[in-house]
Amino acid sequence: MKWLVAIAVACGLGLGGLWLARSRPHAAAPVVAASTPKAPRAAASVDTAAIRDYRERERFGQDVEDFFVRAPRLDPATRQRQADALREELRRREADRSISAGESMNLQIALVRATVDDPQAQASALAALAEHFRTDAEQANQAWQQHLATDPQFQRYKQDERRIVETVMAMPVIPGGVSRDAYLREQLQHAREMAYRQ
């Protein structure tokens, strides 16, 4: 046993000595890694569709901001012409869904307020605008409901939903110590994920 300890100590001392004897740079002399200078990169002109869309949105936002800053100082004809151009851009953006209906409505309300001076005419224009957006929302909702009625994944989920609600509501004890509502939410979320995963 003593000889085993002696061998271990000798090996330890030998390895320690080798570690101490290894060549190291002097502490005062910093080590400078030899490196080759990198060639300068050519400035690549990256102009993807996403970047163009982003720039276009930024430009439009700046145009809107500029209009509202200048609108009080513009003559009525110029103000109306610029507002009409912004409205046309809004219609295009609504059509390609790069702006939400709510954002568009808020901006169009502001455009009416900036371009219509007469309070009664302004109220009429705002009422017509509200009716337009209400009608559009109803049509969009009807289209969505029709889509859901023919979507097999959604129909599968609705069948599972009924079964899950009945099962959870009939459970005398909810597993995991969570509330019935939390457990039901968890089960329904899982069913949605499974319905749309397939």
C-alpha cells in the first residue's frame, strides 16, 4: 500500500513539475497573436422585398406626419389634395393588409378633422366613415364565419371542444390542483394545437 501512495505522489510531483516548467510568455510582455489582415468587404447592396416594404412603410409614416404638421398652414385645396393622396395610399395599404382597419380608421378620422372645417359637415363625414368601417367589419366577419364553417380542422376542434367541456365539467376532482377553468383552458389549448397540427 505504501508503494502505491509513493507512486501516486511521484506522479503528482512529476506532473506538477512539468506544468510549472512549461513555457509561458513573460507577464510584462503581452502575447500578440499573428493575424492576417482581413480584406475589406465590398458594401453589398441588400434590397430585399422586406426591406423595401419597411422603407415604404417608414416613408408613408413620414408623409402622414408631415401632412399633419403642415395642414394648418396649407390652403384648403392643397390640404384636400394631399389628404386625398393619403386616403388613396390608405386604401392600397388596407387592400394588401399592410395596415389594419383600426389604424386606417383612426388615420381617416384625423384626415376628416384636418380637412373639413364646418362642424356639421365634419360630423356627417365622420358618421359616414363609421358606417363604412362597420359595414366592412360585418362583411369580413361573415367571410370569416363562412371560412370556419368549411374548415375541417376547425370543425374537428369544435367537436373536441364540446366533448372536453362536458368531460371537465363532470369531473368531481380536477387533476394537478388547478382550478376547473385553468384545467379547461389547458385542455382546450391542447385540442386546438392537435387539430391544427394534423
